[in-house]
Amino acid sequence: MRAARLIVLVYALLCIGALMLIPISASGWFGQGDGLAGIYAILLAMPWSMMLARLAVSSPWIAVPLLVAGMAANGAIILGIARLLSAAKRG
């Protein structure tokens, strides 16, 4: 279970970093201004981010919270699978 928590912690840090890149890129801070920083957040929120493409969500005020929800769902799924595996190992 400890390894699963470490995996979720690393995943959460990657998600936070990817989300921080979006305003950094949009504002041009630190010389970054390529406009493709959202790709990392989209990849970390897979498969939930594919739903955004189906819904044709173009507003960042709607898309970013949905990406965050997808990332949180992925973290919860990882923890749930780890708990099921540890329960199967014990019993």
C-alpha cells in the first residue's frame, strides 16, 4: 500500500506541474510561450480528457476544471486498485 501511495503522490505532483505550465505558457513567463503546455495536462487526464474532445469544450474556464476532475479520478482509481490488490494479497 505504501508503494501505491508513493505512485499517487508522484502522479499528483506531475498533475500539479502540468497544470502550472498552462498559465506559465499562456502568460509567457520565464520565456515560455509555445501554447502547447496544456498537452501534458491532457495526457495525464486520459481517458477523461477524450470526453472533452467529444463534447467540444473550448472554454478554458470549463476545460481546466474538467481536466482536474479527470486527474483526480485517475488518482482515485489507482488507489482503489491498490487497495483491491492488497486485500486480495491478505485474504
